[in-house]
Amino acid sequence: MHDSHNRGAACEYTAAAHFASQGWTIFWTPNGSNPCDFIIRKRGETKGVQVKSAAWLEQGGVKYLRASVSPSRPYVSSDFDLLAIVGPSERIWTIPFEHIPETSTVYLEKKKDGEVETYEWDQWLTKT
């Protein structure tokens, strides 16, 4: 398995463990071609979850924590309900579908000269 697949699988399990710790029951989809990675259910509420991994990218002395969120075809609301972005130190941003940007990349943090700048996505940071 390629390293990016290993990282993606690890992020899926990290997100699933987070939801399980919050009392959600996890249901895995039967194959890898579904638009959601797993289903969560609690007290009669069911949600599809798509997981993406975030990584640091350095450009010109500035580091960006970012995640690519755009597939080969645009997501539609019936694909999933929550986008879970798993970053370093197992931090998780859980973004409702209606708040997912139309851009292909979500920038979560910026580090420059020892200063950390966050973006609007911090409102969705569910595990720190």
C-alpha cells in the first residue's frame, strides 16, 4: 500500500475512534468507491462522513496546514453530511457539508516567524 493510502486509512480510523468516543456507532461502507468513508449513528440520527487528511506544506518560509477536499467530480449534498479533516497530533475539524468550500483546498493554519494564524475553520475544530 502506498504511503498516502496508509495515511488516509490511519486518518479514517482516527476520525472513527473520535466519533465512537462521542457515543456514535460506526458503520463502514462495503467498498472504497463510496463518496463517504463511513456512517455514524446515534439516538436515531444517521450521518455520512468523508475523511480527509491535513498536512504541512512549506512555501517561501511560511508553513500552511492544509487539506485537499475536492475529488475528481464535485461533491453533492447526498454524498455525505460531515467532512472530517484529521491533522497532525490527531486534531479533527468536523465541517458540516453546507459549509464545505467550493475551493479544492482548505487552509487550516499558517505559521510564519513563530506566529500561528488560524482561519475560520477553527469553529469546526472538534478535537484538539
